[in-house]
Amino acid sequence: METVRKNKPLIVQGWLRALLFTVVWAAVILLSGVVLALLLRNTGKEALVGPLLVYSSLALSAAVSIGLVWFFTVVIDKRPFASVGFNGLHNTRQGLVGFALALLLLCCGVLVLQATKNIEWTDAGLNATDLFTGMVTMAIVAFYEELVFRGYLLGNLMESMNKWAALSISALLFMIAHLSNPNLSLPGAINVFLAGLLLGINYIQTRNLWFGIAFHFAWNFIQGPVMGFDVSGLPLKSLLQHDMHGSEWLTGGAFGFEGSIVATILLLASAITLGWIYERKYRPEALVSSP
């Protein structure tokens, strides 16, 4: 699905727009994070600095990301903001498929850990405030990360190169952006890259962000605030609690389920399967024969 341009962008090359955006986005995120940390540490409320810094950084990163994507899309690219992946707001099926796939993969992963006796469920307790906070947090993360890495970067890279090359580069950038996450392992880094591929496969065919947003949200929310795993190394209060046993390569260790080779197999298999399905569905002859 190609994007039709009505106006010539200020920078013609899509790869150059993507590069410029990446540099500006990373610099602003880093600088604003440093300034925020310094301001909070000068409040004199040391006990509140940790949690306040996490949520303030999240809100600031989201605001910066949304603002920069809007600016680059409207001012630099000369096209409507909705063109990054929101033209099909009425299409809920994309989101439902993404949510269902994330839920299926996580359930399969937990069943494997259960069968191998690497996980032991210890407690369950509903705290509506914690669950709601986790839901909102994961929704914000999913929205702005998909907007940046799929909506803007992948979309612009596809204007300059083969879609699979663009997908690989965007997934690599997605992985690099997560290298500062606590307790990152080699399997964890590989899995973040594979997740970047899986999240972008729908987008390179449909230019629709709802699959990626829904998958990203469900993967993080169900994994963390519901099942009790750390999410990319970040501990969260959860509905269920468990103890892990055995090799960290199998369980994911302190990085969470995303650091497990079980997740590697599931993400890789899903990316290959989804890529095959979409290539068949959106190949030229299939589109011509569609009613």
C-alpha cells in the first residue's frame, strides 16, 4: 500500500528524513531526561524520586515523541499526521488480531514454562489502582513507540529502500533504543529485535498502526501487570505473582519473559508465519483478484 503525496517534502530522501528524525529524537529524549532527573533530585523528596522519575520520564518521552512525529510529518514531510498509520481508524480488526496474537504467544510461553516446571505461581491479588496504572502506562508506551519506530521511521525508510530492508533497519533501531533497559541479556536484545520485525510486518503491507499498537500493548500489559514478569527489565506491580526456577536462558531471568529463548522461538515463528501470510494476501495478483 503506497502513500500518495500531494506536496513535495522539504527533504526528498526518505532515509535522510528518518536519519534526521532519529538524531533529533534521541538527543531531545536524552537531554530532557537529564534535565528532569536533575530537577526531581533537587526537590528534597528522595523517597519519591524513583517512582516519580519513572512516570515523569514516560510522560515526557511520550510528549516529545508525539510532538516530533507531528512536526516532522506535517512540516518536513508535508503530509497529514494521520498518514503515519491512522487513516483506518474505523478498522478495529487490525487491532483485535494484534491483541489476540500477543495473548496467544504469552499463554504458549507460560504453558512451556509450566510444563518444564520453571514457573511456580505463588499468589494472586487484585489492586484496581495498580492494574489501572499498569494499563495506562503500557498503553502510552505502546502508542508512542509504535508511532516513532513503525509510523515514522519505517514509513520513511520504505520510501528509499526495499520494504524488508526498511523493516530490518527499523527493528535494529528499536533494539538499540532498548539497550539501556536494566538487566538486558543477549537473548533479550535478540528478542527485542524480533519483536520489532513482528510489529512492523503488518505495517509494511497495510500502513496501519493499530495492529502494532494493540500487540505492543497486550504483550507488555499481560506480561507485566497481569502475569507478573518484569517488562524489558522493569519490575511492575501485578495481579499474579510467581517464582522462577532453572536457567535464565529459559526463564528470561531479571529481564523478564522477553529474555527467554522460549520467547525467541515464539517471536521468530510468528514473524515468519505472519510475513508469509501477508506476502500471499498482499501480492499484486491477490490484490487484483480481490472483490
